[in-house]
Amino acid sequence: MATYESIFHALGLQSWCESGSEQSSGPTSIADLLTQNAGTDAPAPSIWKLPFPSMDELHEACGAFPQSRALTKSIENGFLDIKDGLSLVLDPITQPLSWFLEGALWLFETTPWWIMIPVLLAIVLLVSRSRRLVVFVAVCLLTLAFIDFYSFAAQTLAVIFVCALLCVILGVPIGIAMARSDRLQRMFIPILDMLQTLPAFVYLIPLIFLFSVTEPKLYGIAIILYAIVPVIRLTDLGIRLVDKDVIEAADAFGMTDQQKLIKVQIPLALPNIMAGVNQTIMMSLSMVVIASLVSAPGLGVLVLRGIRNLELGVGLVSGLGIVVLAVILDRTTKLALARINAGQDR
Amino acid sequence: MSAPAMEPETRIEIRNLYKIFGPDPAHALRAVRDEGLGKPELLEEYGHVLGLEDINVDVKAGEITVIMGLSGSGKSTLIRHVNRLIDPTAGEIIYEGRDILGASAEELRRIRREEMSMVFQKFALLPHKTVAENASMALDVRGISRDEYLGEAEKWLDRVGLQGYGGSYPHQLSGGMQQRVGIARALTSNAGIMLMDEAYSALDPLIRTDMQDLLLELQQELQKTILFITHDLDEALKLADHLVILKDGRIVQQDEPQTILLEPSDPYIVDFVSDINRARVLRVRTVMDRTTATDGLNIAGEIDQEENLETIIAMAKGDTRRTYLVKDGDKKVGVLRMETLIKSLVPTEASEDGMRAR
């Protein structure tokens, strides 16, 4: 006799339980088999062994009570039910993402290395204004190319380029809207908290159901969802932290809201926004590795190969390649940030 | 600071202005008006803060009106009502014959852009813009082209003593120089009214004196209508044509500074003025005998009625037996005996029931 049977008896639900027990045709669990094998001598009930009245435990006492397996199953079914409708809406909306990613990958792969590397170095110089960094980046890229990792690194950069750019394009306006409305901020913060704490693998699960694994937008969305949080948060924070006195001065001189935003708030929030962009780029890099599970190209594929085939050398070297890319991206954006900060020193 | 021949017109009229901070100001306002609750009672019984209570001030064109009060007296709140950075709970602010509180957002922006400029205690300059760009903020906001406004800004930067600093950034300048930029910004907007919110409170005493002199010098030339907030009585007396003393959101006394010094109406003010250098504030016209009969007097010289007493004492080299003829321009207006002058300098004692007695 199950522990909680008496409760159902007391509640007079016996007939309901019995009506359900015939239908319970779920697979027998190992635990059931074990108790069957152990014989029928039920141990004397002890308060120390009282099981928690969980769904499974209650199911044992009353056949009509659903097992916890039913809960996960119904969520799955619910998701599958709305899946078609959802992807009907989401597919066209997210289609441009696939095009961007395919375009960027094509661009980075077809441009010959002797154009690509100088262009990248020129961008680094333009953003950081530091020759030392350019030399460092040149050494890193040439080394990666020398050990035949160039095309993988270029793919990773292409994906990060598109995803980080979209994060900024979407994240900064969201951050600004949050800074302007307390209500919007209250609504968004739990969503951002969730996006930030949800394990990276969990993003992939519903996305795999919604989109075809062969499409680039699948990993594009996963990367953007994962990496957009810091740029939103720091834009919101940066704009809220703008000196109240300066805002008051802007008001006193008759600025419109738009003028205030463009001439005062965004420039003064720029150090924070740039810190957010830096974080966003770093997070897209970490996600691009995980997203290789769902066909994201680049160095992550090699890491995955290292794990799958136990190719230790490939895994380690491509991991180091990712570190090198991370250092390059971080240093470049940090120096850009430092330049902005220097301009606003008080 | 010359005494105007005729009464100047009123530029801004503040009428029965109330400001109450709290969740339900309208309800608290009724309590203040009907039951006559003061600041502490209102806070205790209704949980609302009485910011301003029944303020009536006429700001005259071309004059410096100084609002003085200690921190928490509501002076910064008051000045922010004039350009509506803060909306009042009740009352009127009449500017050019209309209640500014009824102005639409559009009109209000026009007034703020073209007719009222403001100088802030903490300078409030844009750190990412150059000094010249900061100075021309008002013009930029109006949509005037960059070439045009930078020229205008340079002109005013020169005027406040910042020649050649146009290309610097605010953080490269000292506090005093930053506030000069703040003043240049207000002047470049070419507004007739300047609101100065504790503009000099963050500066060192010496630099503050410099800046006060600069303001008086500019004022002689430009004749702006200035509303100046300060917590420093010396500064108030030096700058004011009309002085308003605020305490706990209420006006204690408002008058010409001379009158306030000689006839303080409240123990609070008596305490305030008791350690002021009276000779520097009082002017000949306030202490002279209004007579043109000079017969039998040994006139030592002629003085202008606007001179302050310190100058006269220096002129007389401390000789108390001299008598001077007082003139307003070319007209004889009175006689000043040095004895009378000395008597006027006797300080008022700190009052028995004033704040010092406590």
C-alpha cells in the first residue's frame, strides 16, 4: 500500500482513483521493477522514510493522479502544437538574419587572405589608434593562418561580426527605451535576467524545434539572444547615470527630447554603451562555440571535433585560437572605450 | 548698479506661488491655505514638504534680483519655477503679460531657447564638447549653423576672459574658468533674462569675488534682467538691486539691500546682518541728510550718492569732523557728515530670540 493511499480514501476519491488506474499504461519504471523483485513485504512505515508527496508518489497511491512525466510531456506537446504557427510568423521575420550570416560568411571566405588581413588590421588601427595592438593582431592572425586555421577563424569572425552588430542595432534602442520608462524597465529586467542565467544549451532546444538545423539563423538567434543582454543593460544604465545637472541644463536651454537624446544622453552614456558592446562581443564569441552543435561554422566546429573524436591536439589548438580571437576583439574594443573615456574625463 | 531715475518695469511677476512636495499636493495645499499650517506642521500631519509658501516677487527689468536663503529655504526650487523646470502646486508666474504656466510645450521651449538662459551651481557643461561648443549650446539648439554660432561664442568667451580657450574641453579648465564658460553660454543665448542658481557657490572665495565683479561689469553694459540665487549674504548685498530673503519656503523680507540692513524686519535677518561689513554695503544716499542747505558748513569735497561708505571713510582718511556735499550727477541732493556715517556703522546686536540665542 502506497503511503498516501489513505488520504485519497479519506477524501472519498477511491472510485476516481480506481477509474484511472486501468488507464495508467505508462512504461514501468526501474524502481517499480525493483520493488516487484524485492517481494511484497512492504517495510513498516516509518516517519523517517516518509516520501515527499510528489506527483509520482501520489500517482502510486491513486492511479488517476498524473505522473510528473505527464507534465513535461504536456509542455512538449503544447510547444509542438504552437510550433507550426510560431515558425510561420518567426520564419519570415528572421529570414534576413540568415541572409546576413550567409552574406558575411561568403564575404569573409571569398575575400583572399591578402586583402582580408590588411583590412582587418586597418580596422583595428582605426578603432584603437594603437600601433602596438596592430602589430599584436597581425602576429596573431598570421600565426592562425600559418597553422591552417585562417578560414575557420574568418568564419567565426564573420558570425560574430553579424551577431554583435545586430545586438547593438537592436539592443541600444531597447536600452534607451528602458531608460526612458520605468515601466518598460520593470518589464524587461526579468526577461534579461532569464536570458542571462538560462544555460547556453537551453536556448538551443526550442530553436531546434522551430527552425531547420541547416539554416544559419538558428545559431544566429541563439547567439543574439545570449549576447544582447549586456548591451541593453549597460545602455539603460548609462543613460540613467547621465548627470542630472547636465540634463537640467539641456532642458533649461530648450532642447527637445530628441536633441537631448542625441546631443547629451547618448554621448554621455557612450562609455557605458561601449562597455556593453565589448561584453556583447565576448559573449557572442563564447556562444559561437556552443552553437557549433547546431551547425555554426568556425573554430567551434574544430573544438567539437576534438571532443567527439577525442582529437586532443585539434581541440586544444582551436580552443587557443578562440582565446586569441577573444583577446584581439577585447583589446580592440577596450582601447576604443579608453579613447572615449579619455575624451570625457572630468 | 546706478539707481534708475524712474521705476523700471516689471519683467516677471511671481504671484501667490506655492510648491508642495508629496503624493497629494492639492490636498496638502488646502491645509496650508485654510488652516495656515507651517512647514513642520504640514510635514508632521500630512507628510508633505512645504517647498514654497505664498511667494510674491516682482523681478524688474535690467535689475539684479537676489534671492537669498540658507539651504532648504526653497530658493533653488523657486528659480526653477521661472523657466518651469519645476511646476508649481498653485500660483502664477506672469511673463510678458501671460501666465507662463499656461504656455504650451512649444512656447515654453521657445522661451527657454531665446528669452531665458540659466547658469548652474555645478556648471553642467557637456564634457564631450569643446568650450566654444558648450558656450553656443543655446544657438545650436535653435538650429543656427555651426560657423555662425562658433563666431558668436568666441565673442562672448573673449568677453568673460577666456580668449583662446574655445578649443579646450571643460575638464581641462579650473572651476572658475568652467563657470565663466557657463556664463558665456548664458550670454551667447542673448536672452534678456538670466537665471543664476548658486552660480558662484562652488567657487573659491577669491575667484568668487572676481566673478561677482565680472557680473557687475557685464551688467552695467548689458542691462539684463537677472535672478540670482545665493546662500551668501555678502554676495547678495554686493550684487542685489532687490533682495529677497527666504526662510523655510517663505519670504521673510524683500527690499533694497540698504533698507534690509538698516531696518531688518525679523530676528532671523537681524542675526544674518549682524556681522556684515556695513560700510561696504551702505551707500551715501541711505545715510545722508536730505538737505541742500550748505550754508555755514565746512564742505570738504563732493561725493556721489552711490558711493559706498567704505570709499568715503578712505577718502576722509578717517577724519570724523569732515562734511561732504552729496551729488546725483550734477544735482546737489544732500549733505553727509562723517559723524552720521560713523553712527550708521554701529552694528545691530544679534537678536535675543534669533537663531544665535538658541
